[in-house]
Amino acid sequence: MLEAGTQATYSVEQVERLHGFIHGDVQGVGFRYFLMREGRRLGLRGWVRNRDDGTVEFVAEGSRADLEQLKQAAGRGPSMAHVDRVEARWSPAAGGLGGFELTG
């Protein structure tokens, strides 16, 4: 129980995980850096990487509202990209992620 005048040091907001695959002309156009900057701006934890099949894959954890903003940014992409679709898989957060980074 908290004493009067003190604040909780945790958030009661539920943390979720978004695992996404971005399809289209999304490699060689700065997409990973774009998504990394967005993830960091939103305070998310996760990673982003290019895949051999030409897609960009990302995993991020945070609040649903922030993850929705990241998904919207992924659907928009940087100016040189052409996004056909973003495949999104939602699940409870699993942890184990550092700051939003580039991998692979």
C-alpha cells in the first residue's frame, strides 16, 4: 500500500507485442532506419531487419496505442518506399528486448 502523497513507479497499462512483416518495395530505401527512429520516438523496445524474401520484419513491445502508431508508420514508410501491406501479429509481451535496434 502506498503512503499518502507517493506515486506508484509502475504503469498499469498493458504491454503488448507486435510482430510485423512489411511487403512491397521496402529494402534499399532506408526503411529499417525509418522504423527504428519511429520505434525509439515512441519509447518502444524491439528490433527491425531485412529478410531474404525482400520484406522488412520487426518486433516491438509497448502500449497498444504506441504499437498502433508504429504500425501506421510502417504502412506509410519513408518517402522512397512503396508499401503494399503490413502483416501484423499481436500477442502479449514476452520481454527480452532492449532499445529499438537494427538486427541482421
